[in-house]
Amino acid sequence: MDIGTVLLMAGFAYGLGVFWYDLLPGQLAMKPWRVAAYPFAAMVIAEAAITEFNRGNIWAFGGIHVIPAIVAAAIGVIVDWAINYARRPQVVENLERPLPATTRA
């Protein structure tokens, strides 16, 4: 892989991370590279798997196979979302009975 391919993959992972995070019911991470970390790792794994099993019929741009990268980024965001959800579960509010209405005379 060239350095340009790695930079293109990092930018592509960030863009897809923002896209998939906005579609999921989670919140976008406060640190910008957190958004790209899991999609980037999943894209690297997908690239390694695709080059192993590629028969030459998968379209690539800039050394990145686009369709597997999109699917891998979605899987990476879902994994990150699941990890964040497991680490910080949502707070359940206690349901209280409403107070009886007082009537004025």
C-alpha cells in the first residue's frame, strides 16, 4: 500500500464513519478520529480479506475496493456503537405515580 492509499482510506473511513454514525441511533463521538478508528480497522481487515479472495472482478478506486469498504465501515460503526452502548447503558428513569390533583374551593 502506498502512503496515498492509506491517507485516502483514512479520509474515506472518516467520511463513512460520519455517514453511518448519523444513520444509527447513537451520537457522533466528540473526538474526530474516534469516528474513523473502527471503520478504518474494519476496512483494513476487509482489504486484506478481499485481496486474498479477489478474482479480479471487484471495482477499486485508488487501491481501495469501494463496496467492501462501505460494508466494512458500516460493520465497524455498528461494533463501536455496540461497545459504547455496553459500556454506558442508558439511564432508566423511575416511574412515579402522578400526584393527585388538588381542587381549589
